[in-house]
Amino acid sequence: QGLGNTLQSWLSTGQNLPISASQVQKVLGDSTLTDMAKKAGISTPDAANALSTLLPQVIDKISPDGNAPAANNLGSLLGSVGKLLG
């Protein structure tokens, strides 16, 4: 989706590049984003806006040394994020 540099900035120890709500919607797809919004009890645009703010912070926090978490830990981390959203 052309956001490799953005994602890498979240994983690295430097400044996090922003992601827009429309980019979040493009990456996740309408169906996934709508499902997430419904579970959270908010509108789809509100979910996209919230995720555009949260994703850089969450990914940054789960990669404190600039490394992506191990695959076996990622599921539980994402589950925790899902609980925050609904």
C-alpha cells in the first residue's frame, strides 16, 4: 500500500510518521474497518480517525528497541488493542 516507510518509522526508535484516516481505511479495507467500528460502537470515520492516532503509538510501544515483536507475542498484543476498541 506504499506505507512501508511509515510502518518502519513506527518500528524504529526515531520519530513516528503519521498515517491518515483514509490511509487506514485503504489498508484495512471497508469491511474490516466497518466491523471494528461496529464492535466499538462508533462510526467508521471515527474508527479510522482513532486508528490513525493509535496505530503509530501502539506499534511504537510494542517495538521498544526498534524490533518487531515475535510472531507468537504479536497476537496477544493485537488482542489487547482489540479490547481497547470494543
